[in-house]
Amino acid sequence: MWVQTSWKCPREEWGFPAEPGHNETMAQRPVPPPPTKLLAVQKDFQQIAAMAGFLNSSLDLPQLRLFFTLYGRIIIPDEAAGQVATPRLQAWAERLGVALREDSSSAIMPPQVTIAQPQPMSGGDGFFLVATVTFNTKVTENSYQRVRNAVLNAYQAAVALRDKGQFGD
């Protein structure tokens, strides 16, 4: 039985010079630091998302991947009112998704909408109904403005729904 104890480039076995660094283990390339403008964009989106949800992001140079979760919440007196309000909340979330796509020139991927069952409030004085809208996008230093405007409008609509109960119909 033959056991190879060290690896040798086949080029050397055939009499050709080995490529530089070919027999060496691949050294890790240093990851360049992200541009400061891209970090500022990331911070800007995190502040927007904090209005009514949260944001996960990752730097994938030269772009920034953004994964948003937005909550549209309304307070209702009882579960029966929740059953009545659910279609309206669903329609609100779907309109929000369409607006995100249109306002960002389709840079934002189609959102996913989930409507939860009415949940009792901790004080026991009513219920709340929540629509969760998740969406993602990629932005670069130069292309983030239209995405920023679309996301800002969506989160402002979620705040208006939460604070004033305005569906924006």
C-alpha cells in the first residue's frame, strides 16, 4: 500500500516549475475595513428600524445586506374585535409591502407578512394585534437613498399605526 507523506504539485513532477505559493497553505487574506460611508449607512438604517422593529445586517463588500423586521401593532378591546380588524391589518401590511417595492424601484425584495392572533395585554385592559413584515435588500454607498426613503416611509407608517391607529387607507 502506497501512502503519500507530502503533497507535491503535479507541475513539479512533470518537470515544470511550481506556481508561486502553490505548495504553501493558503494564507488568509486580510479583510479590508468597510468604508466609513457604508458604516454610516448601516447606522442610519439601524436608527430607522428602531422606530418599530429591528434590523440585522451584514457587510458583504462593496455592499451592505439589510434584513428588516417591522411591526404594525394595533390595540383592540377584545378578541372579537381582533377578528374584525385582522383583514384590515393584513391589507395595510400588503399595501406597505407594495409601497416598499415601488418606492425602492424594486431594490427591496418582496416582503413576507405574518399576522398573529390577538394577544392579551399585560395589564389585562385589552388585546393587541400585530402584523410582522420582514424584508431584505442590498445597498451600496451610492444606491442607498431610494431604499432609505422607502424604509423610512414604511417605519413611519408603522409608528402612525401603533400610536394613532391610522391604517392610512
